[in-house]
Amino acid sequence: MQTGKKTGRPPTLSTVDIVEAALAGDLSELTMPSVAKRLGVSHSALYRYFADREALLRACADHVVRQTVWPDTDRPWREFLKDLCDVLWSSFERYPGLAQVGLAVPGTPPAIIEIVEKLVGSLTAQGFTPHDAVLAVDFISEVTMTQFAMMAAMDKTVSSADSRSARQAYQESWNASESLVEGIGDESTWHGRGWLDEKITIMLDGLEKRVIG
């Protein structure tokens, strides 16, 4: 009996399958063949869903944003901007390579635009100009991404001919100056979040003066 429905092998992949397979590895090292290998398909099959590597990476970023719990913007602006930094850092820790992708891959996924609009809307409602509101969100995001990417690279070896870590190379260079050593502070500067929290505090202090002024 004919039912009018097409027969044949059902699809074995979805965009979500591909994105989740991509997120299972380091996004900064992502290749279409490596994702295909995790899925057990030929890499040519992925191009039916994503035009290229960059399109897949943008989809990964969009997926992460939609799965993330973002700061409550019904609070004082300084509180949720500080929380924005923390949420971003946690996301970068959970998904290796995400910070590097955010800095390098052109284009902004729709989910990010939605979040930025919400943040900017709350800031303008609390006295920011539209320009300063966008600038504040951009600054927090960019500084957090850059700081994470920089700190993540600290443990990497300088080169095949230099077995020092990047951290050691930086420290040896800066330690040559007594005045810079005093300004840098203790060993904690070179680990974890580094100077991120101090940078964010300085930025928030400046914004507070602009809003109040």
C-alpha cells in the first residue's frame, strides 16, 4: 500500500550532533576531518550542514551562548558586568579554545547579539549613553577573552629549541628590571586569572565616574 511518504535511509546527522562533537575537543584546533572522525562519518558529509570551519565555529559559539545562564540584568549595572566577566571565564574554562575562537573568527552569532542587546538595554536604563553601554559590554568581553587566551598559553613551550614555558620566558624578561618586578607583584600574577579582576575593577571605576558625572 502506498502511503505517499518517501522511503529511504533516514538522516544520521543533525547540526546539533555536529556542534556537540566539535565542542568535545579544543575549538582552537578544530578541523572538519577531526569532527567527522568523532562522528564516524566522512568529513565531506559535514559540508551539507556547514559551509566551512568558520561557520561551524560560529555555530558552536551560538550553541554555548544559548546553553549558558547569563547574569540577571535587573540589578545594579556594576554587579552584572562583574558577573558577565565571571560567566565568560567559566565558559572558556569549560570549552577549550572558545576564547581564541571569539578573538579570531569573524562574524557574531545571533545568540550573542541577543545577549548584548539585553545587557545594553539594562545599562541605558541605568543612565548609560548607548555608546558607553556598548563600549562597556565590548570591553568586558574582549578583556576577558584576551586575558584567558593569554593565560592559557602560559604553559606552552616556547619552541622546539627552547624548552622553557612561555611563563618562564616572560618572567625572565621582566625580572631583568627591578622596578617592573616591584610593580608586577608576587607569583600569583602569572597564574589563574592574572590581572583580570584588577583590570575589570579599573574599568568599572572609570565607567562609574562617567555615569555619575
